[in-house]
Amino acid sequence: MVPMRIDRFRFGGVRIDGVSYSKDLIIVGGVVHCPWWRTAGGHVFAPVDLANIIEAAPEVVCLGTGAIGMVKVEEATIEAFETAGTRVIIDRTGAVIEEFNRLSAGGENVAAALHLTC
């Protein structure tokens, strides 16, 4: 798989491999899923909304909680990833993008769920 690179992040937008997105998104298996609709609500990361990443069981998942970190990650979400053998990194979106890029460039199987606003 060719490493993906998140080229730029700004409040409300991100550019991945030269393509711009303005809605929350998931990156898993080298594919960007945008828009990413969350049934549990806009400011929570719940297992139901991350099922495709949990099932893919990447080595690492980066959960971007927004520009100022407003999204909460349910404990059940962390437990589901750990049960699947996936290491979880949770931080503000800008910070996890840096980690995503580092891991991807290093050849790791890394996924991401990114909230692009608050």
C-alpha cells in the first residue's frame, strides 16, 4: 500500500494527497471516507461510528478530536480498538495528523478518524 499523507489541516478543512475535504472523515485501508456520518452524535467517538476501522484492525488508529479538542472518545471505543489489537492515539486533530503522517511514512498500517472543526 502506498503511504498516505495529510498535506494540510486548517479549521474546517484538510488536504490528503492533494485532494481537499471539508467534512469529517475516516481514513482506513488507504481509502478516505468522506463525509463521515456519526450516528452517536457530532462530538463523540463511539464504537458504532468507527466499526469499519475496528473491523479492519490496523496497527494504529489516530483519533483527531478537533482543532480545540471538543470531541469526547467513549471508553468503549478505546476498549474495542484494544480488543482488536489496535493502538489508539487521541489528540487534537492537528497533532494526530502529524503522528499519522509519521507512522504512514514509516510503513505502519495506520487509520484515522478526524473531526475538522471544534
